Amino acid sequence: MRIQQLANHFVKQIFKLTIASSLLIPLVVTANSKEACACSCLPPGPPKSELDRSEAVFAGKVMRIRRKNSEVRVKFKVMTSWKGEVNKKQVITTQINSAACGYSFERGQQYLVYASKFDNKLLSTNICSRTKLLANAEEDLSELGEGSPVKGKLRKTETGDD
């Protein structure tokens, strides 16, 4: 009989520990996890509407991509501009990943970029804009029209390079 009581007591203790640990594990995991930000935005408007909202709109080829802290700096060789003070070589920023609304550029590819100035003085873009591969920008190019060729050189202070 004594063995039966010890076995019952032991099973009750195991059961209590199992319940307690199943309640504590989620608390420990969430307390130690880093805060995650998810990008949330409305789809962009039509090309002319986004042209009005943007500080610069241009088409260019990605020459260089550099990470700097939580952002990426992308240097373009600009071919055509529709709006803004854009130089022949233009640097824009974006966040490091799409969870923070960053746009993922590829070196050597050509893009139509809709950019604005946000927290810093450099032009910036994100996945919430109409920025896209130039090859996929037929609707935009049709609505925006010809644009203007870009002239001049870029001064170091305008590049965002250190």
C-alpha cells in the first residue's frame, strides 16, 4: 500500500511539473525574443499619382550595393529622370530587408525608382512604392511619358558615401 501511495504522489508531482513547464516555456521564449517589425503598407497608386507623391522618379542601372547598419545604400547610373534633382550617379537608401519594407535590388539590373526623403537627407525607396524592375514597368513608362536624360556628375556629399 505504501508503494502505491508513493507512486501516486510521484505521478502527481510529474503532472504538476509538466503543467508548470508548459505554461512557463512560452513566457520564456517570448520574453527573450527580439521585437519583430513587419512591413505593412497600402498598395501604391497609379504612376502619375505616385510621381506627384515622390521627390524623385528615375530609371537607372544598379552599380553598387552596400550595407550600412540597418540600411542598404544603392548606387545607380541614372539614364532617365521624370522628377527631382537626380544626378548621373545617384545613391538611394532602403532598409536591409523586406520585413522592414526594404526593397531588394540586384547589381547590374535596371530599375524604375520612385524615391522620397525620409529620416535622412538621402533619397530612399521601399517595397511600398512603385519601384520595380524596368523590364516590368510598361504601365509606368506609358503613363509617365519620355522623361529627360540626366546630365552632370555627382558630388561626394550627395552620394551618401563616407
